[in-house]
Amino acid sequence: MDKISVIIPVYNVEPYIRKCLDSVINQTYTNLEILCINDGSIDSSGKICDEYAKKDGRIRVFHQPNQGVAAARNIGLRNITGQYIGFVDSDDWIEPYMYEVLYKSLVDNNVTFSVVSFSMDYDDRIEFAQPREKIKDNQVLTREEMLLYAFRAFHYAGFNLVLWNKLFSTEFLLRNGIFFDESTKISDDVIFTTQIILSDNCSGIYTNKHLYHYYQRNMSLVNNKEHNLLRLYESQKPIVMADKSGYEDISIWAKREHCYKASLLAEEALLNKNEELLLNMQAEMGIYLDEYIETNKDYPERIERINSLLYNKTEFLK
């Protein structure tokens, strides 16, 4: 059996890390090495990782001052010994046979990476990713198909640019020199996966099984707004990357999504009478307004809504 290296960045997740680690060490695919990178946690997360390492020889723990998730993931990449790489977030958990399914799909089809679906787990409910249109299941995917699924993730829920529901070929990543951009504060995973898809001879495969549990932690409204703003600003990086590679016809869907997300923040600004945020979001909507209109020609009410937000300048004069 080939070895799978599982990289888990850890930062202040004391209430969740045991469930995460239990789900990884109990995989039906047993030839794993599990790299926990404690990124300067100030709770007991690092100690819990050390405790698990004493019980399971497959676990290796790295402790470092807080440098951010991208730097933590790069520590993992520089220390792996496996032929394949998976990533798990330390407040999530996985089904027992997730890596068995991912490995078999990847190896049997000789692709760069494999993908499974996921669920979003709240404290009071579970929502399974359900695409509006069927994603090719257990068939080799071209670069164009993967970009389309990823850039229209709101439509093709289940396939996206995140890391945690995927298994990657180590050789492919090393050959192409792909690491995480440590200057990126958020969405480093999205940029990383976009790099992979845009690399020469990349191929993938999707299996429609909900095997990853993406836990939705309660966050304050302030943190959510800051998070959404950062994600909005950095969502342009994959768009620029795709455009430079000649995929403007596919990135149009990501541009539509960027405009829509900016409009949601503009609505929030109007509600809270935040003029600075409104003006910033009007500028963001304007960047890809043409693409938004082009992809919503059959939905005049959507275009009317965007225009009403884009040209609203009277709310703060009352």
C-alpha cells in the first residue's frame, strides 16, 4: 500500500481536535502518516496532539510560533514522506473510509487528484452538498470541467477549490513546485488548488459520496464580516490566474459570484448605515458588472437588484 500523508494545521481547537484526530486514525486505509502542525496555539491543542502522538506512531507533531495556516501547511508539505497528500481542518472530521475511496479513485484512474463530496455540519442540523446539475461521477475530468465545477461551486455543490475533500499526487505537486502562498491571509487553499488545476497534464475525478464533515462553528457577526471581506478581495486571485491561462469563458462564473457576494455585503452596509463599506462594495460590484449582467440575462430581477445597490447614494443623506 502507498503511504498517504495527512496534513492537519492546528490552532486553538481544543474542543474539536480529539474528534478530528480520532476520525483520521480510524481510517480503513491504514498506511498513513499524520502531520499535526501546531501553529502557536495558546490552549491545549498542541498538548492533545502530543498525547495522540504517544499513542499512535503514525502521528508527527510540529510546534511553531503562530504564522498562519498557509505557513503551517507548508511545514507539512516540506516534511511529508507519502506518495499522496490529504488535508484535514482540525475542527472537522471524516468518514472512516474517506481515504480508501479517494485513494482507489485516484490510482485506478491515474489522475492528479481525487475529490469526494461533503456535508456542512451545524450544531442542530446537517446540510449535504447537493449540486443543482449533475457532476460527472467516477469519470476522469478535464481541466475545463474542473474549473467550471469549481468556479460555479454555488451550482455544482460538492466540487470546489478547497483542500479537505481531496487527495493529491505528491509527485505532481513537487514536480510543479506547488506550495502555499504565505502572504495570503485567507483562501490560500483556493489559490493552491487553482495552481494545481492550471498545471500541465492535470486531471481529476469526483466521487459523489458525502465523506467529509465541514463543521460550521459559531462566529461573531464582526468576525464573519471580516472573514467575508477578506475572502471577497482574495477571490480575484484565482480569476486572474484563470484569465492568464486563457479561460475567460469559464472564469466569467467566478466573476458573477464575486459581484453577487459584494452585493450581499452592500446590503449589509445599507442595513447598518455603513457608508464606507457601501462605497467599497459598489466599487467591487462594478469590477465584474458586465459579466454579472451577461450571465443573468434571463433574470432581469437580479440585474435590477444589482443596479439598485450599485447606484444607491441617497440612503445616508436621510
